[in-house]
Amino acid sequence: MVIKNVELETVVGVTTKKLPNNKLPEIAFAGRSNVGKSSLINALMNRKSLARVSATPGKTQTMNFYNINKELYFVDLPGYGYAKVHKDFRASWGPMIENYLLNSKNLVAVFLLLDLRRTPSEDDKMMYDWMVHAGFHPIIIATKSDKIRKNDLEKAINNIKNTLGTEVSNTVLKFSALKKTGRDEILAKIDEILQSKETEND
């Protein structure tokens, strides 16, 4: 996939009950606050700061729909799990995300970002279970891969798989926002997903 055109087309807040009536396939990205989600999306789109990157966790409080090449949408879901975000917002994000996962007509795949250095949290497991409940097979992106020694990579990946359970895909995609390693593999996976959906619809 070569991304040439990107536009932030729709922003959905916690008070918005209606999802956008999109006609194009949607690829969603979820992850706990400060896991590197905005950095990943910027890297995939080859933009420096279209998705807002902040040193303050919990900054993304909306669902942001990015139109990619007028062919599909990247959907940036709110970061979760940051205790200092106002509890009313935290209480609203859960139903908003769950509503999207269950009711979006064009959502074809979901990526769950996890920090490769850490054991998945209860919030991570809850998000993973939501995705499975909605009928998806979450694709794991292990972020911050540059911050772990190569000798420890396999152990860290197995830790993710063992914590989330046996349903985790054998493919865990590693990504480093600093070095941009893993970008091509993730875009190739998105291409594979879209081609598979086209075949199903033929």
C-alpha cells in the first residue's frame, strides 16, 4: 500500500450517538494511553503530526476517522487506562468504543497496540475481549520494539500471547516509532485484509 492522500474527515465524541455513514472499509487502532498509537498512525500515513502525539497520556478522547487515498479509513480509537483522565470521560469511552465495534457496518479489522516491554494490563485484556466478542480476531502490534533487547523479543512476545490467551494470533507485528521498523509489515497486513474482503464480496 502506498499512501498518497490523507484527510481527517470525521471526529466522533462521547456525546455523539450516531456513527458516520461511511461506505469505505474501516481499519481501527486501539491501545492504552501512551502506547504509541498516534505515532504509529502518523508513521503509517507518512505524516509527522496529523494524529496528535502528546507526552500527556489520555489526550485522544475522540474517535478520529482518517480517509486514506479515498479507499479506506484508519480509525483512531480513544486511548484507555489512564487513571488521571476525568472519570466521566473514562466511563463514556467504554460504551462509545463498544458501540463502534459492535455496530460499525464497514469495520473490517482491528489492531490492538501493546507495549512490548510490559505484561498486558486488565484494560488491555478487556479491550481484547471486546474485540473478540464483536466477532473480530484482533491483530496485535507490539510497540516500542526498539526499547527491548533483541535477545528478549521472543520472550516478550510470548508473554503477550500467554497473558491474552490461546486465541491470540500467531502473528504479532513489532513496531518502533523511533526507527519506523515494522511499518511496511503492518501496511502489507492491511493490504492482505482488504484483498481478502474483496474476495469475499466477489
